[in-house]
Amino acid sequence: VKRVYAFGKDAQGNNVTEGDKDMKYILGGKGANLAEMAVIGLPVPPGFTITCQTCMEYANAGNTWPEGALDEINKYRQDLEERMGKRIGDADDPLLVSVRSGAPMSMPGMMDTVLNLGLNDESIKGLIKHTENPRFSWDSYRRFIQMFSNVVMGLDGDLFENAITTKKLVKGAKSDTDLTAEDLEELVAEFKQIFSDNVSAEDYPLLVVDGKVQFPQDPDTQLRLAIEAVFGSWNNPRATLYRKQNKIADDLGTAVNVQTMVFGNKGNTSATGVAFTRNAADGTNEFYGDYLVNAQGEDVVAGIRNTSPIAELKEVEGLQEAGRELEGIFGILENHYRDMMDIEFTIEQGKLWMLQTRVGKRTAAAALKIAIDMEKEGLITKEEAIQRVDPEQLDQLLHPQFDKNATYDVVARGLNASPGAAVGEAVFSAADAVEAKAEGRKTVLVRWETTPDDLAGMIAAEGILTSHGGKTSHAAVIARGMGAPCVCGVEALRIDAEKKEAAIAGTDIVIREGDMISIDGTTGILVLGAVDLVMPELTGDLDTILAWADEVRTLGIRANADNPADAQLSRDFGAEGIGLCRTEHMFLGDRKQIIQTFILNEDQEVREEAVAKLFEAQKGDFYGMFKAMDGLPVIVRLLDPPLHEFLESPRALDVEIAKLEATGGDAAVIAEKRALMEKIDSFAEQNPMLGLRGCRLGIVYPILPVMQVRAIATAMAELKKEGLDPKPEIMIPLVSTVNELAKLRAVAEQTIAEVEEAEGVKLEIPIGTMIELPRAAVTADEIGTKADFFSFGTNDLTQTTFGFSRDDVESEFVPQYLAEKILPYNPFATVDPGVAKLVKMGVELGHVGNPDITCGVCGEHGGDPDSVKIFHSIGLDYVSCSPYRVPLARLAAAQAAL
Ligand code: ADP
Ligand code: MG
Ligand code: MG
């Protein structure tokens, strides 16, 4: 196998590059693009790349070199020395190189780079002689020792920074640039001493000379250790975590680029900088980037000195020509790559060198503008423009955000669980949030973690902040579903819900009820006080791309919404109907009382009265929903959750009773509470999610589905009489056998017929079911005979297929499964192949039972771009997702169709 590839020119100026841009899985992104730039004739300092596969072989063999690899590297090193006419470590005119990591996927800042390699006590003399610049030479040497010690040996960078600070104090130097050549020479000696004192002879016997560790003088040793360190950086904890978060495979490895150094720190006609071929923030086609005169490498990003905009390059004496050449190269790169590129460059004494290019990261707004502009410029096609925008990124544009001009201090950080920003008074219970909302006050609900009991408060609050739980915790999932901003897992937050306050660990900050706080769920931060918010403007660009997407997609997009405002929002975002209207959300607030009365009373009359009240309330809800969605389908799901979710927590009652008893409370009240508690206890189930819920509720309490169907049908009849075109559909949840559906379908049909009779209007209402239990999926041919439509409830289907409780996925084993790769990803976020197989089977069998059946997906997966692609390929008719994710789903569906 070939393990090393050359790039750049030889001594005669011939291009000897062996790779190209399509080899990023072999050469890494940086290596492949250095090769490509060399091939198209751009000025690239010559070098060679060691492959990613070598890194993996080395790592898998317990950090030992595969046979022949070191010889091959040595051969390419000698070849590079010949091409440059200089030798590494030479005492007369030394070649210096950088050793740069570069993985197939960009992992910014995750792995390491060493500059100025090849300097030692001999070659420094050659560098001084050749450059006639002792200050520059000593500065290069001290940077090398510093980087080598930090990156390769893992020494604490502060050891060196402190030495520099001390030196500046002693010499009365204000900044680094005030240090003289002699000062720097002294620093080099001190740095070598720090090295000897801090590197263990046991770990590095190779570096022991005369009984103690010495900074390596042999260039071969320097090079080998640096390459090994870059290989090792692939598996450092930072890089491993980054890969996990960005779904990058662990077995790709990183390449190593050994490249001739060029120097941006050789005086005022030298510079170094970074640039984008267009504005990465807003997409404007302009000369965009920053540079620093007389600087090296990381100085630009490190922010130690103020950079200048590269547009100025073209005006600065000595840099003008390089500036013009750079601008020309922007055009060459864009034409060649047909995309916006990100560039690193260095100017050495007026001569421009290209050190890196890759497709540039950009904000969502810039992505849209660039895609559309490039289509107009004829650089890319419409289809490519659609592919250029990451659906996930659109989220940035669809929620309120902190005003860019606002200033604020971040007091704590957590996970960015649900995007958007929220400002409000801190409240510590759902009830307080509901109460505040009723009084017109805005709140942020602060909880340890949320439970279904908090739902009303979550709806009432502007945003949700929790100290526990990850991105698929209850708070996160519900918040995303509602489109509410959520920051979760803020570990520094020490909540005392009883006292209604929260302390921030490590500070003396205490947030009390009523204090204004701001959260940003896009970045996961908590801020004290109210930050100004800006509502997102849906720019014309977003509309344009989505219109293009609608032209190509075949998958329908609906929304999950259960109130008229959300329904309207969904419509505005382009939803073609409501795929899931959850009626239990209509039973909160005041209505919880009514449903409690129904559940807890034996008395038939009291019960019927409660149901009549619920009927009126629900009819009003449906009326508003169907009106907002006039002409479009609205699937209403009959009551689904276990009844106990509507009851008080028996534990809370227990506490209340204990308190009353301790304080000598009224005996009658205590007895009443106790009776209530016993009653509630009688509804307790070991596994409520597998218990009396879904269609089972309707079979045990037929009065409930009758009431709901009557409310749906009556609302429809009223709207029809007003001349509108309401299109409700009735969905029966949690069916496992066709007999359940047959029974409830008959109940629904009879109820609809009664309403038709009473209202004197003809009502066509399709009746279907959710497929969310494996048995339903595998007997979908039977169930299909009784269903006009299927909606795959992939949240519950995932839960019941795996037998994982979706409310507990964050707790014990699932995180470990993910860490150990027993599960490749969280199946509640992106649909699992096994679950997808059940969906596919359900779709196919469903068509056996009813050739005209409509099949969709509701649940979080409907708004996940990766899942949308899978659902497209399975042949579903539509996906339904939260209103805010409708635009994403439209785009993802188009990308799936291309
Ligand atoms: P990263 O992947 O973190 O960007 P790089 O390998 O690109 O790391 O190195 C960081 C910086 O070091 C580059 O942007 C460049 O300024 C400098 N650098 C790397 N190699 C060379 C070189 N051969 N000559 C001059 N500067 C270099
Ligand atoms: Mg770089
Ligand atoms: Mg369900």
C-alpha cells in the first residue's frame, strides 16, 4: 500500500502532486485540497501527506508503526529536501516544516499542528545566517519549542506563557514584539529547561542524554514524535467527543501533512490571514477575511493582536500585489469548487502562499443567499442549490433570537435543547407559570427536569430551563414539539423548588422567583436580566429555496398542532394539513378539574354533566382548528394518555395530608383528602405507558370517544353551514388488533350519523388509526380493512419495538449504549432501521387491506432530516412534525427526492 503522497513542485518547478480533492478519505480534507490547489497551479508550499489509513493502522496496533511506513516517510522527506534544495536541521540553510493534522471531515481546533519543526541549536545558526534576522530566528525557535512541548509532549502551555510574561516584566517590555533577539535567545534556553524539568525520563527514555531529558535535537526524532502526536490526537477526548456530537465515524483516522514552512513573520511585507470567498455571515459576494502583518499561524485566530480586513491588503505598500493575486484566486477557487471556500494564506516578503482551502462554513442566512446567487450566476443548478442548504440549519432562522447588538453576561451554560431565545420572570413550578400567564406576565419555567405534570406550565411559559436531562429529556422533546426555547442540563444550577430559588454553583448568584432571566436555546446559555429579542425575519431567500424545494419533493408535509395559533403558524410555514392534533393538550388548565370530576365520580349524573362541559369546550377548540386549516385535512387523535396523568400526584396529596395532620388540620378535610388519595391510588398502574390508555380508554369509557367525535362532527357541521370547507379526520390511537379499531370505528360512525341527522348536514369524516405497536404493524393488512388512513406514531413505535421507556432514555443504559456503539445513534432522534422496517411493512400490508389507504408519520422523527429521507424511500405519503420544523421538512423532503 502507498502511505505517502507528495504535493507541490520540484526543484525545476514541475508539479509532482500525487493526490487530488477527491481523495479526502485517504489524504484528509486538508491534504486533498492542498494537492488540488497545487494541481490547478496555485502557489502551495511543497510537502507530503501521510494517509489516514496509516493513522488507523498505527492506532489499532497499539501505537506502533506498520512495517515500512517509516522508511516511506523518510524517502518522501529526502525527496522534499531535494525539491527544496535544503535539508531539515541543516546548520547552513535549514529547511523548516510544519506538521499538520487533517481529517476527512473538518474538525476545527480538535487536533494539533506543530510549526517551525527542524530547528535545533545548530540549524538556528543557519537560519540566522540565511535570513540575517536573529530576532525572527530566535522567535521561531522559541515558538517551536513551545508548540512541540505543548502539542507533542502534552506539557501545560501556561508553563511557557508564564515564562514569557516574566521575561517581559524583567525587561520592561510591553508586548511580545518588544522582546529583543537576545531576550528571545534567553527564553529559548529557559524553555529548554522547562522541557527537561517537566518531561518524564521514564515515558521518553529516547530523549535522555547525559542522564537527563533534553529537548530533541535530532530532526528525525522531532519529526517522528510530531507525526505520532498528530496520529494520537485523533483519539484525544476532545476529538472523540466532537466526532460523537457531529456523527463522524471513529475509524476514519487523520492524515498528517508535512509541509515546507513559509513565514508571515519576516517583517512588514509579510503577513498571515484567513478568508472566505464570500461573506460567511450574510452571503454577500465580497472580499471577506482578516490578516495580520508580521505574524505567524495561529496569531490571527488567537486574537492577541487586532486584525485588519483583507480588503486593505490591496492598498498596503509591499502587500498590494499579493492582495490582488489573492482576490484572483478567490475567483479561481469558486469556479473550480463551485462553492464558497474558506482559505488560509501567508505572505512571505510579498509572495503569496496558499496554506489551506475547504468548503466554507456559513450561517443559515448566508447558505441561502449563496445558493441562490450561485444559481443565478450559473455556477450551480437549482437542484444543487437545494442540496447546498442544511435543513437542520434553517432552525436558526425560525425562532426569536437575542438581538445581535445586545450585550450580556452568560452566567451558566447547558445544552441547546430547543432553539430560540426567551425572556421572562423565573418561576419554579408549572402552577406559577400558569398563574403568571393568566396575569399577562411572561415567565421562564425553571425545573430540575420536567414531567408530564408540568405540561400546562411549559405551555404557559416563554421558555424552559432545567438543570438535568439531555437533549432527549422530557423538557427537550416537549419544548421542541411546541417550538418553545429550552436550555436543559445546566449543571451549575442548584434549584430549590420549595424555596423558589436557584443558586449558580461556583458563584454567589441566586435567582429568585420573579427575577428576569433570559435563555438562548440555540446556544444553550442562561443570562441574568432581560436581553432584547428580535423576531426572525423570513427573508425572501428562504421562501425562494423552499419554493424550489416544493417543486421537486413528492412527500407531503403536515404539522402537529393542537391550537388555532399553532395551526395558523403551520400553515404560514407551508404545512399541507395537520397530521396530529393531540386532544389531551385541550384538557389542561381549568379543564383538568372537569376531567378529574369525570374520572373520580361514580355518580352517573355528575359524570354526564362533566362530559357535557368537556363537549362544549372541545367543540370550540375544534371549531378554531378546522377554521384555521380550512380546506386542509386535520387529523384529530382521540384521547391517548393514561388517565392518571390528569389526576393529582398521590405523593403530593400524601405530603399535604401529613402536613394537615401535623398542624392539627380539620379532620373532615383530612378524611376527604385521604379518600381522594385512595381513589387516585386505585388508578395507579405498574406500567402506565402499557396500561389503560389509547383506544383502550375509549373501549372502557365509551362516553369519552362519543363526546369527542360528537364535538368534531358538530364543529364541522357548524363550519359547513357557514360555507367553509372543514376537513377533519378521526384517529384512534394505540390499536393493536383490528377488533379494537372495528369497535371504535362503529361507535364513531354511529355518532357521526347522529350529528348528521341532528344538524342536517352531510359529513364525510375519514377514520383511521395510529400504528405505534409492533402487532399493529405486522397485522396491518387486517387493520387496513377498517382504516382510511394510517399514521405511524414512531415515538411510541420506537419505545415498544425496543422495549425502551422513552421517558427514561437519558438515564442509565442508553447513554452507555451510545458511548459503546451498541446503538449507533439515539433511535428517538433519528428513526432506527428496525423500526423503519416495521413502518415499511405496515405501509405495504396496509395497502393490502385497503389499496387507497393514506400513510403518514407523526412524531419527532417527522421533523428530523435524516428520518425524512428514510420515510421518503419507504413510500409514505407525508410526514407531520412540529410547526417550526415544517420548513426543514420541506427542504429535507426535496433533498430526499433528488
Ligand atoms: P488547523 O487545522 O487547526 O487550522 P493548520 O494545520 O491549518 O491547523 O495550521 C494552523 C496554522 O498554522 C495555519 O493556518 C497557518 O497559518 C500555519 N501554518 C501551518 N502550516 C504552515 C506552513 N507550512 N507555513 C506557514 N504557516 C503554516
Ligand atoms: Mg487551518
Ligand atoms: Mg403514541
